[in-house]
Amino acid sequence: MAKNHLILVHRIVCLVVILFAGIVIGAEEQNAVQLIDANGKVFGGESVQLNFDKIQLGQAGQKKSSEWKTADVLHVNFVSHKKKKEGKQTFLFLQNGDWIAVHSYQLKDEQLYVFWKGLPQKKKVFAIPLETIQGLQFSVFQKETHLWDLNLKKRGQKESDALLLQNGDILEGELEKLNEFKMTLKNAQEITTIETKKTKTLWMNPEWISFPKLPAQRWVIRTIDGSRLTVTSCQSISKKEIEVVPAFGGQLIIPLEAISSIDFLGGNAVYLSQLAAIDIQYQPFFSAIKQIKPLSGNKLSINKNIEEGLLRLRGKEYHYGLGMQSRTSASWLLNKNYQTFRAIIGIDDSTEGKGSVRFIVQIDGKPVFTSKQIRGTSAPFSLPLLNVSEANRITLIVDFGQRGDISDHADWCHAILVKKTKKK
């Protein structure tokens, strides 16, 4: 009898666990899409309908969808779309800062025809104008795409196309042929054909690079294969696909299942990193001890940490933000155009737990927020929502901690200003 009772109890426990798991799984499915509005509020949904002027979020069991104006949306995250297992790929880099994981490509009639697996069948090949391309990196991990800007700095402003070979040699000339197997470079002395597998980087001649002016309102789409694409128009053509106009021109159809997230730029939420600072001051630690005046100079990294790497706080990556070294201050004009300011602060993961700083926010020269000492091991901290409705100027300061300026790689992640609502 006791044995039968134990078996019954065991079955009931298993049933409860199964039911609870079903509820949890169901909840995850119902919140397969997360929408973050301009004020930072998070909403979950089962499906999403994307158009350039409005976004609809569908809920399980509800016929009517919730609707937002695109200008009131900051970010959409496809929670259920898992990123592909990372392997080495070839990335194409555009002049506007986008990159695309390409699987094959061919140069023809001043355009590069690329094959992108993320697109629907029979529509995977599309053309990119050659003048919009900065170059290609061959056989690299997605997490290394942020190093492209450093590659460009090493290359400099040379008036030619160039190849960086695996052995470190650099060949210069005019690119005549290019595909995933080989490329041909012509200069005054000779024509050279190189196997692509022997090449690390292709730099296009910066003299010929140009890009269409980006409109204020645009979307930045990130896909599960690690690509980033800016689009200037979008509409849903089915429950599973959207049609977009990339910033470089043309049209593409992208399956929703290929998208990991979308950032909405040009709306009521403005990343501070999109605005130009009017004043930047930097004071090294030993100069401060000697009471030497701060230096005027750019010690501010835009959407990167101070070492030009990805912005990361305790393992989480942030696409937008500011990197600063202590002691640095930077100011922006607001002209009473904004309502609130918020940010997530911390010391970047690149310090491996080292560093200690204090974060300070000033409005029109008066401190409105001063953090406690934040260390390299401290959890990311969300600033309290700051009212900037009467502010003409905002200043962000990173000050020294206990050990001078050693490893003080401070990040202001997702530093966001929200525009004032226009009175009707």
C-alpha cells in the first residue's frame, strides 16, 4: 500500500513538472519577440508585423495586435531566433559601417554580385555597387568584425586597391577580377593573380569610395549569421518575410527567421553616440597630480570601447554607446529639445576585472548624478532617469578611482536622449 502511494505521488510530481514546463515553454513562445519603446519599456509578443511607419505586435490568443508608431520604438529583439554557431566566414564591409557575411561573390560591371545564405531561395544573389564597398576580410570570426576600422587605419589613405596576403605581404594595384576562388590585381609592372585562400584582406581604393547620404530615419537589421544591414524602407510582404531597401540601393527580401534584432534610428529616442560632442577634455593621471590643465583632444570612442573593441559589460554586448578613459569629460548641446536621459554604465570587460572609476553627469555645469566607485568587477548600473527638459548642455565625466587611470576603460552603454513630445 505504501509502495503504491509513493508511485502515485511520484506520478503527480512528474505531471506537475511537465505542466509547469509546458507553461514556461508556452510563455517563451508567446514572447518570441521583444519590443523596447523609446522610454525603455519592454513588451513581449508572439509575432510582429513590420512596416516603416508602424509596428504591430501580436499576442497569443488575441485577434487584435498592439500597434506602435515606428518613431516610438527603439529596438525589436527576436528572442527565439538563435544565432548560428560561429565559424570563420568572409565579411564584406560597406562605407557606412555595415558588414555582410557573403558565401560567394563575383565582380562584374562595377558591381559585386554576392551570395547571402540569409536570403530566400532563388533570391540569395544581389548586386552591391562597387563604390560603396570598403573591402573584404577572408576567413574571420564574426566577433572580429569590429577590427575592420583598425585595419583601415593601418592601410591609410593609399590611392589604389590592395591585398594583404596571409604571409604579411601587401600587393597594390587596380582590382580587375574577384571571386571566392581568385582575384587579379593590375599595376604598372605586371598583372598578378592570387588565390583567395592566400589572402587575408582586400582594401578598395578609398579615392573611389562613396555612399548615398543616409536619411535620419533608418533601421539597422542584424541577422543570425552575424551580418549588419542598414535599410531605408521596409514593409511586410507576408507573415514570414519583409521587403527592404538597403542603404546602398536595390531591394531585398529577408525572412524574419534570419533576423536577430532591429534598431530603429531617427525616432523619438536618440543615442547620444549619434550626436557630435562640442567639447572633449582629457587629463592623464600624472598631469592631474601636477595640476596641468586638461588636454583638448578626442579621447572618446563612438559605439566602441576605448580600445576600439566591442562595448561589453559582464558578458553582454551593447551596439551603441561611448567609451572613455579616466579622466575624460565630453559635452553635447541639447538646447532644451529633450525630455529625459538614461544610460547603463560600467567598466568594459576588456580590462578583465581591473579598473575603478566614478561616473558623473552634469546639466548646464551642475552635477545631477555621481556614482559610487565602480570597479571592473561591478555589475552594470542603470542611471536613474534624468530630467533634461530645461537643459541646454549635458556633460559626461569619468573620473579616477583608487588606482589612477590604470585599466579605467569606462562605458556609457545605450546612452539615450528622449525627445520632447510635441504638443498637439
